[in-house]
Amino acid sequence: MPTVLQFRRGTTAQNNAFTGSAGEVSIDTDLDTFRIHDGSTAGGFTLTQNTATQTLTNKTLTSPTITGTGAIAGSFTGALTGNADTATILATTRAIEVSGAVTGTANFDGSAAINIVTTATSDPTITLGGDLTGSVTLTNLASGTLTATIAANSVALGTDTTGNYVATGAVSGTGLSGSSSSEGGTFTVTSNATSANTASTIIARDGSGNFSAGVATLVATTARYADLAERYTADSDYDPGTVLIFDGALEVTVSNQDASPKVAGVVSTDPAYLMNSDLQGTLTVALALTGRVPTKVVGPVHKGDMMVSTADGRARAESNPAMGTVIGKALEDFDGTEGTIEVVVGRL
């Protein structure tokens, strides 16, 4: 019969309550393992089997090497340090938290790729240099507005720009103005030109090529019209070609007497020169005093006939006129009853 060597043995609870001598060994019959005692620690130290599932309490594992595959299960209440030679799959999902300039979370269980979506917690500042200066702040990594300042004298026209450019436009003289307010715009010069007799304006011809003016200082070489006229106050607005006499409430009135010695002249159509042009009055007429002028006549008239007044503001031919009655001489023949011909007034 062989010799049997036996150690102290008991349940896990019994071993936990037992404090053995230093170097003493006891057997845990529940775990089927040894307990090594140091003479002061209750329960001693348990030796773990390869296939055993154990709960480690207040234990520190220093640089263990973990091999194999499968899920790691269990719980640790103490510090866990070390490294693993192979990747393992966590039995439960864990969360990774990111902090610093960005924050965010991502959950993974080791079975797929990990994507971390982050959100900025502070705004980065982008600074520009060179010919452009300025900064932009991006809020939570969204779009931002860049405010830039172009450095002085850094843009060369025709090289760094496109389109037309108007710097400062200037006009001079009375009645001129001009403006342009944008790059690529057109500088437009405007004037206050008019064909009317208006002070401090530029003279412009009307649709017929005519204009009105006040006093003009000219050196005349030619004139379109031939009569010299003077302005007089009248008692009515008389048509050009009407024969007037010195009579009536004002200075002149229509001829009302045949061969009147009061004859004044003929109302001018377009005088070449008008004297007394600033005469004030409700009604004034330009009276032709000398030169050729269209005149209302009754016929017959022969060229060269001396003309005298009629009683209705016209002229007729007279072969033997009295002193002071002659208006002028006919410049053309007229065989009709009433009409208008040119008469050279002031010629006796």
C-alpha cells in the first residue's frame, strides 16, 4: 500500500477564514486548487487553473501577455496594466469620448470600423497674409464670412483687374456735369443746353436749326433777312406785312386812311436787325423801317411803283403820291386783288 500525503483542505469559505503559517499549503475543495499562505493573510493566495473563471479582487496584473481569441469576460476592481499581443473582442459595447478643441462620441464593439463625428467647441481663426489681410471665424466648423482688406497700392490696373475703370472724372465750364460711380461704368457728360433765351445755359439749335438769344456782340458779315426794324408799342397783335401808322392809344395802329401821311411802316416778318428790342409793353411790334419786307397789297402793282397805305392796313400803287405818304417801292408785279409782295420800304 503506497504512502498518502494529505494537506489541510476545506471549502472556499473555510479557506477564506483560515490563516496558515508561512509556506503552508491548503486545498480549496470547491475550486480544486491550492492556497499558499504567508502566515498573515487570511485565505492565503489562490493558484488559478487555465480553464477556471475567477474573480480577482484588489489585484495588480503587471504586463501580462494575453493570447487567443474570443470574448474577454469578468470584472476588475483594481488597476489593470499591461499589453495584449493579439486583438480581442469586447464582450460589451464601450464608448470613446473625445475632448479638447473638438468633442464627440463613438460606440464600438470591435466588430466593425469606428467612425467618430466631432463638433468644434471653439472657433479657429484663419489669418490671411500677403496683399490681402483679414481674418475669418468658423462657428462649429460651418461656413464663415471672410472680411479682407486689400493692401494699399497692391492692385495693378489692366493686370490684376478686368473691365473698364473710371478714376476721377472732371468737367469744366458753364452748364456741364458728369458722373460715374462704379468700376466698369461709363462716365457721362451732360449739359443744360437749350434753344430758348435762358441765362447761364449752353445754346443749342432747335429742330429747325434756330435758337433764341438776348443781346449778342457780333461782327456781322451776312444776314438772311434784309430789313432793319424797330420795336414799337401797339394796340393789337398785328400780322407780318400789315401797314401801320403813328396813331391810336399807343405808338402805332393799323392804317385806317388811304394814302395816310401818318404812315409808319410795315410789320416785319424776320428782321435782319431789330432795334429797341427790350421795349416793355403788353403788345409790341417790330416795324420795318428800311430794306425789303413782305407787304400785304391790293393790285394791280408793277415793279417800281411807289406804294401808299390803304384804309385796311394794306398798300397800293400810287403814281403821284403826296409828301409823307410813301411807304416804299414795289419789288415785283402783282395782278391779283389781294396778296403779299416784297416792297423796299424807306425808298422814295
